[in-house]
Amino acid sequence: MASTLGIIVPPSLVLLLLGDAMLRAHTEGLTLATQLGLANARAGTRIINTQDVLQAALAPGALLLLLWMGVTWWLAQRRAGRIADQGAASSAPVPLTCGERWTLGVVPTLIVALLALVTTGRVRAVEAAATAGVLLLVWGVASRQLTLRRLAQVLDDAMALTGALFALLVAAVTFSLVLRAYGTDVLVAEWMRALQGQPLLAMGVVLAVLLGSAFVLDAFELIFLIIPIVMPPLLALVDDAAWVAALTLLVLQAGFLLPPLGYALVLSRAQVAPRPAMGAVARALAPYLLCLAGVIALVMAVPATTQWLRSTPATLPEMSIQGDDLDALMREMSQPEAPAPAPAASATPP
């Protein structure tokens, strides 16, 4: 569960891909709103970017982290109480090595520092992701934890993931073009237009579609296949694109934990021997998923929770020069510059 919180922390690949997908969907949504004459078509609306998505999702993500920490502490106390009642001896904690202590202190500090820089607008999310990747590489080499064998495995996994993402991207673009050729995007836009004036209901319908698809699709497939179809009509109706993106990010996070095909769930079960039953895993996940559902409901009911840490306005400032003054300024700027006068010839004595 804790690893799924990493989707809102640079260098999260899900965050970067979702930011790019939301940028395109927001652009198409505003174009659609203008074509249909909807109330959301306003001049000066700023297209969101990855930094907006991160800043909108940080406060809900922090709240979810606190809730999960509380649930974990409560479950650990119950387990300790049962062990004490049974009279079983608890295993002594294994002490950390010096290198592990340094890693535990340095890595979280760097992550928190990068998040603070991104939140305050001093660093872009993509720049923070690249910086985090380089710093982790340097730390791995300096601490001698990144050996040549591990580096080869990391590069092999990176190339495999990159190839899979590019193959998925090509398939998703082809699939989207086929759907657009048959008018599916227009049909979805008409369905969503029927919910005009009810942004919460429209948002709930789209989140339900994403959550239902998350049972069989992973986060990357949702970003490449589903979001380009359902997001533009939604963003034509809803004016706060960052709020929509934050809720989408939380639903993508839930997709990692939904049994039986949640990506984090499948990987975690594969690392445990003997493999636990799916029913037992689902019961263990239930309180954490309830906390996640509560955070999603809170963010839907109180959109201001995604606005506390934003550093940029949702609309661009109006231009102070308009009308005839603007035309005159453009004509003045387009006029060619007069050639500089030739220097006068200096008189020389005969």
C-alpha cells in the first residue's frame, strides 16, 4: 500500500503520463466547450500541466498517508495484543546496519525537499523527477548498493518497461483513432452533455467508469485508452481540471490495490511463500481501501482540498491592451526598421 503512494511523488511515471494526458484532454475539452457553446468556454483559461496535478494531489495524498499510518498502528496493536494473550514470544527486531540508517535518513529527506520545491513552484515536476533519478543513482553508487549486476538488472527492467509503454502507446493511439473514426468520441460527448449543470454527477460517472476498468486494466492502460475518451467531454463541463486530475490520480492508485488483478497486489503476493489466499488478502486490504474511498469522497465533496497548495491561478490575467490599441501596437511592431544613416565622411587635409 505504501508503494502506491509513490504515484504522486516524482519521479512517478504515472504522474508524468497522467499530467501529459490531462493537458491534452483539457485542451480538447475547452475546444469542445467552445464548439458547443457551453458555459465552461471562457477566455483566458490556463491549460493544466503536471505541476498542477501534483500540487492538487499532495494534500489528499498526505491525508491518505496519515489515515493508512493510523490503520497500520491500530492493526499492529491488535496483533500484539493477541500474541500477548496467547503467551507467544515476539521476535526481537533486527537492528539496522550503518548503511541502512544513512539510507533511511538521506533518501526521505531528498524526496521531501524535492516535493517542497515542486509545491512552491521553484522546480517543475519533470525536473524533480530527473533530479530524483540522478540522486538515487549517485546514492546507490556511493553506498555500494548498486553493483554492476544490479545495474544491469535495472537497465534491463527499464528497457523492458520502456518498450512495453511504447507498444501500449502505439496500440492505444490506433485504438483511439478507430473509435474516433466511428464517432465514439462524439457519442460520449453527447452522453456527457446530458449531465450539463451537474458536475458532481458527471465526475462520479467518469470515476465509476475508471474504477470499473481498473479491475481489468492497469494505470498505464487507463491513461492511454480510457482517459483520452472520457476526459475531454468531462472537462468541457467541469471548470476545475486540477480537481478532476487529483481524483483521477486517486482512482488510479486504487487500481493498484483492487483484487484480483491489482498490479501492486499481484507483485506482493508473488514475493510471499506460501502465497496467501486472495480472500485473506482482500480482508487485509479492506480497511485501507475504505480509507482511500473516504478520501475520494472528501475530495469530491470539498474541491478546495485540492487548491490549498496550488501556486498558479486557473485563469490567465487579462491583457491591458485591447482593441484599436492592440492593432496599432501590432502594426508598429511589424514595420521594418529604418536603415541606420551612413556615417559622415571625415574631411581629410589635401
